[in-house]
Amino acid sequence: MATNSTSYNDQALGSESTELGQEASAVTSGGGAAAGFRLFSVDYKKNEDLHQMLESNKDSLKLEAMKRIVGMIAKGKNASELFPAVVKNVASKNIELKKLVYVYLVRYAEEQQDLALLSISTFQRALKDPNQLIRASALRVLSSIRVSIIVPIMMLSIKEAASDLSPYVRKTAAHAIQKLYSLDAEQKEPLIEIIEKLLKDKSTLVAGSVVMSFEEVCPERIDLIHKNYRKLCNLLVDVEEWGQVVIINMLTRYARTQFVSPWKEEAMLDEKNEAFYNSDEDQNKNGVAAKKPYIMDPDHRLLLRNTRPLLQSRNAAVVMGVAQLYWHLAPKSEANIVAKSLVRLLRSHREVQYIVMQNIATMTIQNKGMFEPYLKSFYVRSTDPTQIKILKLEILTNLTSETNISIVLREFQTYVKSQDKQFAAATIQAIGRCATNISEVTDTCLNGLVYLLSNRDENVVAESVVVIKKLLQTQPSQHSEIIKHMAKLLDNITVPMARASILWLIGEYCEHVPKIAPDVLRKVAKSFTTEEEIVKLQILNLGAKLCLTNPKQTKLLMQYILNVAKYDQNYDIRDRTRFIKQLIVPNEKSGALSKYAKKIFLVQKPAPVLESPFKDRDRFQLSTLSHTLNTKANGYLELPEWPETAPDPSVRNVEVIQPIKEVVTPLGKLKGKKDNLGGKFYSDSEEQEDSSQGSKSSSESESDSKNEDSSSSSSEESSDSESDKEKRNEESENSDSENTHTKTTAKKLNSETSSESEDSSSEDSSESDSESDSEPKNTPAQKKEKNKEVSVVKAPAKQEVSLLDLVDLSDVSTPVALPKPVMASRLAADLEGLSLSSTAAVIDVATPVFVPPKSYTLLHRMSGKGLGAEYHFPRQPCIYNSKMVSVQIILTNNSDKEIRNIRIGEQKLASGMRMHDFYEIECLHPGTSNTASMGIDFCDSTQAANFLLCTCNDHFSVTIQPPVGELLLPVTTSEKDFQKEQASICVFHSFCNDRKADRNE
């Protein structure tokens, strides 16, 4: 019987559900569609049925009724009359039904405050339910009721939930803190106490939510973070993704208030090594210890080390958060590691690309070296939206330099032909910026823009005119022909801005075109009434200037224009007309101002500076809404400035947990001891163990290296010691600068030098065995130099494979590698390619298939007093002279002070040799590098080029010795042209054949 009754009830329930489905199908076309859109297709006129279903004893009917009610809310229908019937179901044991009831109450609690208060007792009982989901849902709904009367009840509920055993309920309590604070700001102090309690929570589920509440309620209370700083740093990797974003932003502001800037002194390791190698006699003579070098705070290093793995996160917001943290907190030399991760994000959705590229554009203005190796990643694709194209164009313009300008201009040449008019106009503006930034290509860019004046697209022509106008202001006397050409185009151009620019140019430089300017004024005087306002203003300016310089031909024309403009509808034009008339047509009332008319109109104007629109955005913190909008948004917190002296770091030491007000049980004591040990672990023990292990391993590698012979086994063991060396170096940067650590560092340097020398001797043993015996006898200074050089060269080979390495960047091995030669082939033809010429040379200079990354030392940092210089040959045509060999010099500041006015001084060259200096580098900051390009004509010989490398205080004698192979240039030619060239040197071939015949005899 029980079975039959159960089946009968199921059948009855099925028939009722079928009837509800039939009601829904009245609006849709089919049964399947009715089932799929059931929530949004019910008949809302029968609310009485909903009342009956909510008051029935079957949870299935109640659940169906709540689904229909939520559907009404989703479509904007008013369901407030059902509030009493819905509130009765708050105590239901069906979790799905209770969730829908909670959704309804959150929507109508403010409108039905009196009825909502009836459910408060039910929510309070639910806060003590054994099910953690019910407790959390009750607190969520209670905090969502925007009724100020229940603020005390909400406060008590949040306090109880903050002590709940379930981390999910504590997380909900952290969310409720923000809602209560927005409802009643007077509850700030009690809420801060709850936040302080939740900040001590060790659950990763709670960390992100409580930090978000901290940022909303009391972001100025930095003292609450002191004791929890190391815990948050260590838990950061395990927190949920959106919690990681909040914590990273908070820790960025915290670090800017607690640590000293690492940007002033970044040569910590170099200074340590120099102090180690200095003799004791020098220290005794000085009597006073040298100035203590900058040492990064261990907590500062802890933050950088624990956030670095998050660069591999799949969440773009987390990667962007870590990138802005490194940009604002890390030393300049370490900030480059975020470049590869940001480039990886460019493969995400277009919304993500837009935000990431805005931040990259800001970064490239201050440090273009970060993204120069990834230049090809910013090439524009045809499928990119317009905003993404313009941002990529901005980044490419910021990354342009003497070494890659030809590649970038070739890209721009293609972009000008785009069907996207806005993008094509932005490309022309970018060409103008490149022309002003790099003087070597100014004339070439100008000629290309002049050719674009004959383009069929009117927008391209108009934008070209505007850019040419700005470029001509730099050297107007040399480009009078261009001004004449633009004057001839005035009849065909209809874009107001372009017409106004041409008229301004003719009026400003009317002395260069004295015959054309009056005729232009005559033409525009006829069409004055039909012109746009901006064009009319420039016509008035042109007439005033010509009336002052050539009154015989233009005075009557100007009077006609003034009479017509006096009755114009625009009041700006009428005011300008009255102003000009008093200056150029003096009368008794005009006064003494007319005497200075020429100084007012014909004064020399400064050339405009084409700047990036992202230049001023660095005042906002990266990855914030204010940075995206370029204006301060509501709720934006300014990034604090670095303190001059670091605050007391002991405030972050967790020694004793504050006693709890309740009765402390023995279990609580054990818990306190456990927390105490955890705090010491985060602060000191880990670093001490790492340093002790590093010293042991270094001593072992030292003993092993002394016993090894120069054989094949030594190379294997030296590679193992190198892999351990990277770990020990990373640990040594984070440890304290004590005497024991200095000794450990010295041992590591000696052991690494010996292992490296054995490795090199084993490789060269086939050439000479005597060199392997002399390697261990090097002086400490020589060991130091070799250790530096080997570490620089071999660092890229020891990279670990990670998700970041999966980015397809074929031309980049590491972001810190030497700058790759990017000067493109056929420089003159490519730059002139802006004129779209189709002629090709008989023999074309080709891009080298292989360019070895080998560099030569020009100036050692010890000899250069901290200034180091290396040079290499990019095997590309020289932009200064076709007969010169292109040489790139990498200048590095290894000192702790700025080096200013780096330039080339006296040249000591052999007869016939020539040299083109690189531009003077005004300032080179500590720890930074700069690449300079220069050209040398070696006269087809291997004679060395000797010259002086000068700074503001010193000068150093340096030498560049060219290998024979670097004097050759790769070319490509067709078979026909090759045979033609071969025939022209037939005399040489006949001579070779005679020599072969003599040898055969």
C-alpha cells in the first residue's frame, strides 16, 4: 500500500508539473523551448495560484512557485504582494527552496521593512544551524537587508560568525563587514576589532575577504598588517585568485610605507665584492668604516620572492597585479621579469588586451628596454579592433630607437594603407613622432608623408598635412618646396583641419613663398562665406600677416575679408575681425598697440613637441581604474612615497599572541606556542638554515674542485655546482649582511671560480695542456673578473622551463639578453618605401641569416670606475654612412651613483679612417644599461679604432678591433645580375685560371 500511495503521489506531482509546463508553453513555439525558457515564459496573471502553491505542504510545488517568482523579478515584474507568503517559507528545510527565498528577501527587504523584520528571528536561529551553508546563507541575507534598525543584530551576528569553526562562515562574515559599514559608518571601531581578529586567521579562504574589508573600512590602519605581513606573504600562493589581487594591491601600498626605495642604490653585490677584495691596510688608513651599502630588507625580498610564481597564473588580473607590484617595488634590474608574462596576456580576450596594453604603454615610456626584445609581439593584426590597433601603435612608437627604426617604419608603411581610417590617421601621427624623436630619419619620414598627399583617401591626406605642418616648424627654410606643393593641394582638400593647417603654414612662412601667398589669399577670399569656422580664423590670420609683409598686393583683399567677416554669424570670428582690424588698419582710436602688430603676428613660434598620450599616466598606480581613465576615480588611494629611513622592522616579528579574553584552556596554550614558533619560522630560521646549507655546499664544492683533474668528469661536476650556485646566490641576496655571510659569499666565489676554470681547461685541453695548470694560480682580482664574466654569459643557459617559456617568441632567448640587431636590410629603400616606390636595386643588401651574440669588452667596470662597456657588431648597414660598419655599444652603470655626460672624446684614428659618434647620454642611473649606436669606417682594414670614452669627471682610453668577417656585408642578387657582375671581372678569373694551370704543370 505504501508503495502504491507513493507512486500515486509522484503521478499527481507529475501531472501538476505538466499543467505548469503547459502554461509556460502558451508563450513559446514548442515543448522543448517551453522547458528551456520556463522561468521567463509563465503566465503572471494567475498570482493566486502562486499563493496556493506557496501555502501547500509539498516542497516541490513551493520550489516551482519560487522559480516562477524569481522569473518575474528577472523580467522586472513587481512581486512585492507575495512577500507575506514567501516569508513563511524561510524556515523550510529544503535548501534549494531556502536559497530562492533568500534571493527574494534580498530584493524586497528594503521596500517591505516591517514584514522583513518578522524573519529576523528565523535568521538568528539559522545562524546556529549545524549546516555551515545555512549559517552562511542566513548571515548573507541578514547583512543584505538594508534596514538601519537591525544594525545591532547584524553586529552581533558578524561577531559570532567571525569566531565560527567553519572558514566558509568566517569568509561570509568578512563580506558582511563591508555591507554593515556602508549601512552605518559609525560602527567603524567595532568593525576594525573584528577585522583585526580575522586578519589573524590562518585559513586561505578567509584571507582575501578580510583584506578586502580592510581596504574598504580602514585602509589607513597599516598597523593592523604588521603582525600578519609575513603570514599573508606566505599564504598568497594558496589564496583564491580574486583574493590574491586584493592582497597584492594592499601589500604594494604597505611596502611603499615600510621599506626604503631600492632604486637609488642597486649595486649591492658589486659593493660587497669590492669591500671583500679591498686590503686591510686601506681600511686601517681610513680609520672609519666605509658607508654601509643598500641592503634590501628581508621582508621586502620575501614579498618579491613569494609573488613571482604568480606570474604563471591563469588569471590575467593576478598577473597584472604582480606586474604592477614589481614595477612599483622591485629594483629596476628585476622588474624586467614581468615583461614576458604581460606579453603572454596579449593572447587573451580583447578586453584583457586593452587593459594590459595600456599598462605596457606606460611602462615603455620610462623603460623601453623591458619590451624591446618582444617588438614583434606588438605588430598589428587585421582582426584586431581599432582601440587595440592604436594601443599597439603607441607601444611600437615608444619602442623605436636607432637600431629598429627601419623595421618599425616598414610596418607603418603597411598600416597607412589600412581601411580603418582612424587607425591610418593614428599611424601618420606615429610616423611624425618617430621623425621628431630620431633625427636621422626626419627627412625620410617627411618625404614619405609628402608622397601621401597624393593619396586618394582624403582622411590620409588631411592627417599628413597636419603632421607635416608640425615637422616643418623645426626646419622651415629647408622645405620651401614642400610648402609650395601643399599650397597647390588647397583646391582639392576639403577637410577643415587640413585646410586650416595649410593656411597657417603659408602665413607663418610667407617670406619663403612670396609669390604664392597672395594668390592663395585671393582664392580663399572668394570662398570665405562657405568655409568652416576654423578655416575662417586662419584666413584672417593669413590676411593679417600678408598685410604686414606685402601690403601692396593684399591690403584691398584684407579689407574685403574684414568687411565680410564683420557680419559673420559666429561671434568668435566677429571678435577676431575687430581685433585684427584695430592692429593692421590703424586709426585715431587704435592707440599704441598697432605699433607692435608685427611682433604680435610675426613672432617666431616654438616647434611643437609630439608626446605620447600616456606620458602623464604614471602618476596613477598601474592596473587601477584611475590609470585606465587617466583621471582620479572615486575611492582611489594614492601610492605612498618611499620613506627616507626605514621604519622599525621589529614590528613585524610575531613573538607572543595577545591573550584571549575568555578562559584559556591548556589546548589554547599549546596553540599559542605553535603560532609563536610559526612567526619565528617566517622571520629568521629559514634564512639561517639556508645560509648554513649554502656554506656547507660551497665548502664541499671547493674541496671537490681542488681534487679534480682537467678531464671530462670535471665539466659534469662544474655544471652541477653551477646549478647549485644559482640557488645559493638567490638565498644570499635575501640574507642579512653579517660577517659570517660575507665569508660564506667569499667561499662561494672562490669555489665557483675554480670550478669554472676547470670547466674551461677541460674544454681547451686539446689545444694546450699548459693553460689548465695555470688557471688555479690566478689572482683574486682575476678570479673575480672571470666569475663576473662567466655568470653573465652562462646565465641564459640555466633557465628553468616554466609556463612562461611556452610563449612563442622565436627571436628572444631571455629578456635580459644582449640587444638583438634589428637594423633592417635595404635601409634607404625601406625608409623611402613610404613613398611606395617600386624600383629595386641590382644588388640588395640582405639580412644576415646568423648573427652571433658574441660581444667584446670595451671598458671593464673596474677600470671605468663603475662604468662598464661592451660592443658587438650587428652586421647591419650603418644609418650614418654606407661605408661605415655599424657598432653597438652597451654601457652599464655598476656603481651606486649616477654617471652623467657619457660621450666620445678625442679620436686617435689611422689615416683614412672615420668615426660617427653616438649621441651624448645625459644620465645613466645605477644598475641600468643603455645601448648606443655608432659607425666606424675601417677603410677595409683590420686596424683598431682608438678613442676616449668620456664622462663628466673622467675619460678612458678604449679600442675597437674589428674581426675580418665583420667588414663584409651579405647581399642577394639574381642569377642574371650575378653573371653580369661575374663578366665584369673576367680579368681576375683569367688570372686565377693561369695560376691553376701553373700548379698542374
